[in-house]
Amino acid sequence: MEYEPAPRGEELINTMAAGRPWWKLWASDIAPWIRDLPKAVRTNKYNRIEWIGRPWDGVSDIAIGEQPWDGERDSSEAEPLWNGVFPEADYVVPAADAALLVGELRRQIGELPLLGIALPDHRNVRACLAGPEGSISEPTPGTLTIDFDLGDMVLPLCIEYWQLRPDTATPMPAVARLMMRKLIHAARHRKRLLRRELRMRTAFEDIIGEIGDGAAPLWLRLEPLRFDDADDLLTHLPYVALDISLDLHQVWAPSGVERVKTIAKLQKMHAWRPTAHRRAVARLAEMHTSGSIGWITDVALALIEARGLNPAEVFRQERDASLHGGRSSHWGVVDHFGGLFCNHGILSPYFRFDGGDYNDGTLTIYGNFPHTLAAGAAGRPLAAFADHPAFVASGATVARAEELDGRLAVVHEPRLIPVEEAERRWMSTPCALLDGYG
């Protein structure tokens, strides 16, 4: 059996937090877990781990902006954040400057013990992205961020990447003074800040609790406020929220959103999650119970069998390619442009042909069609709409059809065949004998 139970979200949080509340995790607590995740998870910008960022080790220079985790992603694979230049090449904070900033902050905070702010050290320093998901033309800013422990909440303050250039840089002692002004402002408005924080925290815990089945809150933190921004922005900052749940690779991984200012938006952005997560957990549990490594859809299996390939080998190759950020090993199936993809333990196809395409249960045919065609589609063979060998061999039957603008969408429910059953079928074919099986 290839499946081994992995720690679920709440177990991972308990290990990282070591008795502390989850919302007080530092980037340095989370980074070792992230480094052990498969490459496809680490390099997926949409899970928002870049908004948590990379912790400073206290001795190294700090690269600001998007950068490869552990050097496994080449610069050619990372999206340029601004001006086509990769930030790790041009925006680097010398370790001495970071140490000077932390030292100044420790000194000034130490002189005001009544603020109730813990003295920061290198574990409070991280390089992270801040703001909305960006693009090459409008990049997500990279920041040098310090998380300040106010006791019952954490307040992040930052320096943006452009403020670190020699021509725009502010001396670190001056940065420390301006950060201190914001910390004093935060102390004066602690009740207001904390009231909002506790409402958001409770709502997030309730939302992730509704997802259930091992999901757990990982990170809920204000987006970093720039050291020279207006102090009163502190009470209006948006939040970054990440949880741990089961992803499409069947890995317990981060999933996150940014720029969240209200509970209503937080709820709306997670509304679809419980159903999707529970389905993924149930599918993984079924694999565990049955001892199967996954499933192949009927159309995917028809494509594989047409080429005489071992379905189990194809499944493993595509699963591994998906996990480790590789490309499909079977790009170009049955002389058509397309490939096979393994998501949620299911191997599914995508391919195009003259006049249409097929993607995971939906056949799309381009053109204008009479209304009666869609209305009478249910129950007919999929091959009646497109004479493709895979549709003929799979015996797929249409569940419904819908006429859209300039195309017809024909939907069937893919039949899932356990990988082991598909391999047994293949073992009885001449192709298996030629490959030395049987």
C-alpha cells in the first residue's frame, strides 16, 4: 500500500505552536514545515505562503520579494515582480542593517516597559509580500517586516522594497523611531485594535471549524503597515488569513486569502471550502480503506489503453509530475493536443480536436446548434456528439447539455476505475506480454 496517513492540520499546528496559541506563530515556526512540502505546493503563489514569507536566521543577508524556496525553483520559473527584474538580485538587506534595526527597536522598547511590547529578536523578522495579488505590471510589493508581540495580538510593521534602494533608503535608526511612533499609537488604541482582532479571530476559527475534518487555522495577521505611513491606518489594515487543509495534491497544505477587511468578506471567500474539503478528505479516506493509490476516469483510461500503456505506471508518473512541479509526461494523446493530469487522486484528461475540446467530464463543441440538440442530449452516448475513439471506447453517456454562446457544452459523469483494476485489465493484453508481464 502506498498511502501513509499524514499529520492533519490541527496536528501540524500543535507541533508548530508547542503550547502557544496558533495566532502567535512566527514565520520561523512555519518555515521548516513549508520546506518539507512538495515542490508544487511550495511554488504555488496562490496558497499565499509568500504573504507569511521567509524568516531571518539572524546572520544572513535578507533577499526581499518573491524568491525560490530552498533554491528548488529557478529564476526562470518565478514571475518577475517588477520591471522584469527578480528582486532577490537587486533588493537585499545586509544582515548588519537588519541587526541594527532590531537592536534600535529593542533599545527603544526597553525604555518604555509600560507599553507591554515584547523585545523583538531575529525570529520576529521576515521577508514577505504585502498587498493584493499582483502582476508584472502591478507587482505585489516585497517587504522587510517585523512582527511585534503586543501580548494579546501581533502587529507587523514593514519597509517596502523600494525604500531599501540606496537612493531612497532611510537610515535604520530613523526607521526604528518611526516604527516606535506607530507602536506607541497602537498602545494608545489597544482596546480598539484588540476588539477588531478578536472578532476576526473568532470568525476565522468558526469558519475553519465549519470546514472541519482536520482543517486548522494557520495564520491571521494584519498586513504589514509601512513604517512611514499614517499612524491612524493601523485600525483599518486588511488581514491575511491562511489555514491548513487538504489540497488538490492530497497534501495537507496552506490555503490563503489576502486583503480581507471584514468578517463578511472572510466568510464569503471561504463559503465553498467545507464541501470541497470534505469531499477531498472522504476520497483520501476511501483510498486508505480500499488500499488503492487512486482512480482513472473512463475517458482517460480509454486514451491510455489505446496507446497500450500500463495504466498504473502512467498514474504514478502523472501523480509524481503533479507533486513535484513537473510537466505532464503524456502530453499529446491519441494524436491530439492534450495531456493527463492527476488531481485529488484522480487521473483525468484534457485534449483538443478539430471543432472542440474535452476537459474532465465536459465536452465542448464550437458552433451554433439547434435548441433541440441540448434538450434531447441526456442519455445519449457521448460519442454521438464527437466521434472520438476515447468516447467510443469509454461508453460514456451524456448527463446533460447546455447551449452557450457559440458552443455546446455536453457533460457526463466520469466513471472512476481504481488504478489496480485498470492495471489488471492491461495485464491481460498483448502489450503487457511484450513489456515482460504475465
